[in-house]
Amino acid sequence: MSTSLVLAAVWALVANVLAMTPSRDHHWRNAYVLIAAGIPIVGLVTWTHGPWIGMLVLAAGMSVLRWPVIYLGRWIRRITLR
């Protein structure tokens, strides 16, 4: 297993552990940190393994961070429908 896939697996493990901890801000601070750490990891996976594996890792990350993705979609829809 390559280093980039190990980093992606560690990111997923950390994301799941953070989801189990209590949070007063509904885990938004954790989401920002995970997004900031996850973007370079997805780029590294895409660079080393190609776009298909990169898209699979991106989809896995989006399934973990589904509420930021939902709010981003709502924001884009609100901006484009003006």
C-alpha cells in the first residue's frame, strides 16, 4: 500500500474518531481542519494513483463530511439562481 493511500486511511480513521467525540459547535471546527488536511491528501492520491482512485477517495471524504458538502451545494444553488 502506498504512502498516499495510508494517509487517506489515517485521515478517515481520524475523521471517524473525531465524529465520536462530543462537540459544542456540532463538529464544524473539526470539519474545517479535516477539509484543510484532506484536500492535499486527495491531490496526492490522484497524482500517485490516477484520477479514478482520486475520485474514489474524494467520494469517501465527501461521504464523511456530508453536511459541509450539502451546505456548499445549497450556497452555490442560491448564488446561481439570483
